[in-house]
Amino acid sequence: MNIDSLRLFCLVVEEGSISQAARLSGLSQPAVTKQMHQLENTYGTLLFDRTDGKLKLTSAGKTLYPYAKEIVKDYNRSKETIQQLIGNDDRKLHVGASLTIGEYFLPKILGVFKRNHPSVRLLLEIGNTPNILEKLSNDVIDIAFVEGVVENKHFTVEKFADDELILVCPTGHPWTKRQYIDIEKLAKEHMIWRESTSGTRLIVEQALKEFGVLNKIQSYMELGSTQAIKSAVEAGLGISILPRITVEKELQHDELAEVKIKDIHIHRNLWMVQKPQRFLRKNVDTLIHFFPTYYKTSVRRGIAWQKLPQEFFKMVSRLLSEH
């Protein structure tokens, strides 16, 4: 048995097909089948049930898979560590981030990090919090920066910043003339939300639930990005509660207006999340030490991104008003 046999075994399990595993690994199907038989001989039992023309794991195969996965991971990590030690590593760093952090925090920070560490090849993957944490769990990314709740107790989670969530409305809204509004007023407006799995939305919903108004608020519209919500609010389709860092430019240019809610302040923590590893990559360790220090001393404003066309949301507003 060798590491390649275990790697192939994992690939067969994940693809559910010897032919597909052969294609992805660049081997012939008989060669993969032979290695699986050799692996079964090593363990003295069948790992696959091949009846009815379908490939299924036996109980022994199901037991072996997580061990094989960890052995392959540890081998890869150990190889990377030795290559780093002798100076032959490829210096790649794969970072994952939730949408707000990935669009408004990280580009500037990673740009400075890249200038300080030019040999590191940075890859940034952006998605919602559950998706990014799943990629971290599956070792697709090396480190994650997310907002919201991190439920996996096996992760190492460290707060690196906090962010305020504020109520925003169109600049011509009657609320802009008031010092603050009572929270019950939210039930009378069109609330525009992020998707249900968004970390930002979950935090807002929890805060509104604690004040007994969540069930009174009707979800008028759900949009898949903060930028889309900002454009919709600006076009007069409704109101929303968004991270302050994402609307700073719009507030400064009077494109959106902030409205205070009496006796309510919603904050969220921003987390740096790692999956404990026996072999910590040097690039990851470098970023871990760089990121919080840079954020605390240098980050003052978010990064503005191109808006969605206002005409689109005005058209939607007209259509909605006609029905």
C-alpha cells in the first residue's frame, strides 16, 4: 500500500465511479481497479460492494474513508512543510471570505499584504458564510474570514473586528427628518433582505426577534447581494438594515440616508476562522499575524463597488405599483 492508493481510494469514493476516478487521475480503468484490489488485500476485506453493476462502499470501506482522507491530507501538509523548510514551496495562499468582508474589507488588506509578501500567490474566493465554511472544512481554502454564526466547534475562531448594522432608507423618505424612529415603525415599511442563509440577515433577524417585531415585518424582497439591496433602496423600493461599512460612500454622497432606531444598536463580530492542522502552512501563519494588526491600524473605510443600474429598480417599482 502507498499514499497514491489511498488517494485513489478517496477519489473513487467521492466520484462514486472507478471510471470517473481513472479519468480524473489520468490512469486507465484497469489500473485503478487493480490498486483498489491491492488495497482490499492489504486490509483483508472488501471495501466496495460491486453487485447489481453499482459501486457501493461496504462497512469497512465507510470506516476506512475518513482515515484515508486524513492520511492523504497529513501527507500533503507534511510535504508542503518540508518544501517550505528547504525553500521550494509555491507560496500559494487560498483565502475564503463571506460577501461583505470579501467585497469591502479584504481587497485593500490583501493588496497591502501582497506588496509586503510579493512571492505569495493569493487566491480569494467569496461566498455566503455557510458556503465558505464548508470549503474550509473540505480544505478547499486555507483560512476564512466570515460574519455571522460559526457553529462548527472544531474550527478555531478568532474575532478580528466588529461592524455596526444600520437602518438605511431613500434620501426622500419622511424618516430622514426625524431624530429616530420606534422599532414598531419597521412593520409598516417594505423591508428588503439578503437571502435567508446570509450571516448579516441572521443577525438582524435575531435582533428584531428579541424586540418582538420580527414576525410583524413582511419580507418585501430578497436580493442576493448587498450592492443590489443598496440600489433597490436608493430607487425607493423599500428600506433595509445593512453593515455600515457597505454604505459609507452612499451616506457621504447623500444617495442613502441613515435612520436611528430608538434604543437599538445592532453589532456583529467578524471572525477569522481556521481548521486546526498538524502542519500549519507558513503563508497562513504570516497572514494570521498580519491581518488583525493591519485592520486595527489602517482600515478606516470600505471599498466602493460599481452600482447596479438604477433604471432596473425603477422599472421594478413601477411594475409592483401596477399590481
